[in-house]
Amino acid sequence: MYVLENPVLQRELLTNLRANRAFVLMLVYQILLSTVLLAAYPSGQRIDLTNDNTAAQLVDFFFLGQYVLASLMAPTFAAGAISGEKERKTYEMLLASPLRPWAIVLGKMVASLTHLFVLILASLPIITLALPLGGVSIYEVLAAYLWLLMSVVLFGAIGLACSCGFRRTSSSLVVSYLLILPIVIIGALFWRSLSSYGTVRLNIATFVLPPVYLFFSWALCAWTARRLLYPPDVGSEGKEVVDLEEESKKAVGMIIQRDQFPDKLFAPPRRVALMRDGSNPIYDKEIHAELFSQGTLMLRLVIQISMLLAIPLMAYCLFLRSVNSPWYICYVLMFNILVAPVFSAGALTSERERQTLELLLTTTLRPWQILVGKLLAGFRVSYVLTMFLMWPVILALVLMMQDFYSNMLAVACYFLIVFVAAVFNSVSALLCSTLCKKTSVAMLTSYSILILLYFMPVAAWYVVTNVPHLSESVSLVKQIGLASPLVATFWVPLDPNITDLLETTGDWRQVIGYFAVTLGSIAMMFAVIVALLRNRWGMTGR
């Protein structure tokens, strides 16, 4: 009943593994790994087996790459497992079934992670091709994969717990990412820092970390099962709007005062007077009511978790070693990547799901008014939350004058990069909301696009700088990096010069190229959205 004859597990497996996207994802994943291995593999007719760095670098790159991909993919499979039932209005039917809570949890958990397990295990034959180069033991590879699989279990448990705690998949997804982010950072640092201590890393990855991960996974699943046994949100399908005053009285931790500064910047209070003449009614509705109709729990958690993670990064990158300030800007950009699709990817898909899109299209509002209202509402919330993480840069500019005074132009460029990237993230999410029919699909599509554009150039740079025979491809990687603000951040010239990652003194041409490419992409995407909305092509979902 729990696994072998679990109807939830059987139904989820049939739905997920037989979908076309499962086969496409497997094909793309294998082709990508094979291409990277083929490019990084020694190309000479004679291979120097006395140099064991090649195999070690390949294994480390593959493991860390899959570790990051697993942290990105696991929540997408698990974060909508239970919240999706709430959105489809089948949550109470599931609770009323004769299934026990643990059977539901195990069924959802196993079904969510099976596809990811298959992807990871299918990559094992590819990575073993690096073993003949020497320098890497088969036991190290197996220990790495054991730790990777246990990490996937933990990431899935976090996503499932968030899915049970929130009503919307978008909320559970972004909170899952923020909780998983510190685990991924600590895990990657652990793996790289012990690269020269193979035996110690092997023992920790085999005997220490897996039991710890399994314990926390069990604790999260037990919490989820108990919440399903005594559900506090039964009947939530009939309550489309949350009373924010009542929610603030029961809130634990930070409380958002919507009529006070700075809370009113990202969560303004409900309007009690008439709108001004010439105001955009779409923007007014979204920013005052729609975005926070389900409460502010997700928003409060996002603020508290992001600020908690920012404190050690801020202290080290801005105050202790200001030469590493680009790393803190990268953290800010990653935060905006997580939150921007949450507030913009459902702009039009939510109208479809509520069956109000046709009514919206038949109003006297012009298409650009509708889009500007939707875009500004989502962008305002995500950008204000992001700027909360940028105030330490201003504080460092004041307190660390000897380090930042000569870099005033670079600091201004950091703020401009964050602004342009935030606009791009919101516009791309709005485009996905225009093309997709469901909010969950629009969010996943938006995340996929941003991850591909932002992180693939970083991975390509890591490969070409660590593989000797690919050094001639640096110019090509520079051109690919024009689409990534993460790469552009490290190209901003600083004094003292930064050489930790890109081994360069900076290049303003690369930074200007990033702005040109990104601004052109924003204009093109917005033009496509306006054209689609004006022609109503596919907008009614018929």
C-alpha cells in the first residue's frame, strides 16, 4: 500500500514518465553531457597518464554540474506535488481517500524523484569514460553519486514540505529554491576544498553525509504526513482571498506593515479611494490586490531567508575582502532570477486559469496598457526585494572608502547590471506567460531560459580555462557570455584588479556588449508580446 500498490505513485509515474518531455529531457541531458566530455577529453594521439589532473578535473566538473542541476530540477518535480492538488481543486478528495498520509507522501516523493534518479544514473556510464585517464578511483565516483542521490532525496523532501505548506506552486517553488541554495553552496565548497584529500572526502561522502541527509529527509516527510493527517487548510479551495489583517495577527517572525515604509514599496495597502484619472487599472489591481490575494507568507519567508543568507556573503565579499565584491552581486542576481518569474510568469496565465482573459481582451484598454500594467506590478515587487540586498553595497561604499572610492564607476555599473537583468527577467517571464497556458509551465519555462542564458556561459568559461587544448576558444566564450549578467559582473574593471575567476583586469567592451544585447532582447521580447496580444493569437486558449 505504501510503495508497491500505491495508487498515487502508480498514477504519477504513468503521467510523468510517459510524457513526451521525459524522453526529450533525457535526450538533451545525455547529449549535453556527452558533448562536454568529448570537448574536454584529451585530443592528442598519446595521453600522458602521469598527469592525473585531467580526470580529476573532469570528474569534479561533472559532479558539481550535476549537483547544481539536481538542486534546480528537484524542486520543479516536487514543489507542485501537493500544491498542484490544491490548484486543481482535488486536495480534499485526496485527503478523503482511504490512503494513509505516509502513503501519499511516499507516493508523491518517489514519483517526483524517479525521473531525476534515472537522469543521474544514466550519466554514470559517461563519467566512467574519464577513469582510464588515471588519477580517479571508481570508489570516488561511486561515493560522489551516492552523495548526489542522497542530496536529491533531501531536495525533494524540502520541495514536498513547501508544497504542502503553500497553496500555490509558485510560492512553494521559490521558497524551496531559497532553502536549497545554502545547502548547494556549502556542498560545492566542501567538495572543492577537499579535492586534495581524496580519502577524507570519500569517507565523509559515504559514511557521514548520507545518514544526515536521510534523517532530515525523514523529518521533513514526517512533518508533511502529520500536516496531511491534521490539515489546517481544508476548505482552502473556497477561500480565494486571505484577510491580511488576520494573517498578520497570526504571523510568526517578520510582519509586513503595508501602510508603512519600506513595506509599502513592495506591498502597498489596498486602495480605499478612487483611482486618479489616467491611472492604469491593470497595474492598480495587480499591485494592490491580486499579487497578495493569497497572503504574504511566501513574501515574508523570502525576505527573511534572503537576508539571512546575505549576511555572511556581505561580510566576506564586501567588508573583509572587497576584491570579491562581484560574487555578492552574483548572489543578488541569482535572487532576482528566483523571484522575478514568481511575480511575472502568472501575469496572463492566471487570467486563463480564472477564465477572465477573454473579458480582459474585450475591454477598452490597449494591449500595451495591459502589458505595461502586468509588467510594472510584477517588476516592482521583485526589484524592490532585490534592492533590499543592494543596500550593503552602499554601506560598504561609505565605510570602505579606501577600497571603493576609486571604483565609483564600477559600483554604479553593478547597480545598472542588476536593474537591466531584473527588467530582462520580468519581461522574459511575461513572454512565457503569454505563450503558455498554465502558470506552473510558464514558471518552469522561464527558469529554464534564464538558467540556460545565465549559467551556461559560466560553465563554458570554466571548461575552457581548465582544459588546456580548449584555450583557443576563449574568444568564442566571451561572445557567448554577452547574454549573462553573471559574466558581465566579473568583466567590470576594479582596482585592485580581480583575477580570481576570469583572470582578467576587466573589459568595458564586454560590459557594454552585455547592455546592448540585453536591451535589444528586452525590446524584441516586448514587441513580440504586444503583437501576440494585439492579434489575440492563441490568447484565448481555444
